[in-house]
Amino acid sequence: MKALRAAALLALIATPALAEDFKLPPEVTPKLRAACEGDVRRLCIGSNPTVAKVKSCVMSKFLKLGMRCQKEIVSAGLM
């Protein structure tokens, strides 16, 4: 369950259009966003991103995220 929550949060972090439509949950701190946004954009944002695609990508590529991002996700209790 925490993995799904983390993926949803990161999908919102990395998808500005979605972030504008949805209020970011309190777990998405500026520190978490700063640590993960670049990695999620690089690894998971294609030409037609959707929340479902980004969630799936973040879950499957967690170990490819930068160490800083991984640590922030874990320290936030999202994994």
C-alpha cells in the first residue's frame, strides 16, 4: 500500500499539469519534491504521461531513482 501511495505522490510531483489540478498531499514536502522531481521526469515522463503510467513507472524503477530521492521516499515513510 505504501508503494502505491509513494507512486501516486511522485506522479503528482513530476506532472505539473496534474499538480495544478490536484492539491498536493502534505506528504509531498518541498524536500521530497526537490529530491525526486528530476529523476521522475527523466525516468517516467514520456510524451503522454498519465498518473497511472507514472505510478507504474516509479514503482518499477524505484531502484533507478537517485539515492537522494530513494532516501526521501523511505524517510517520509512512503516505502
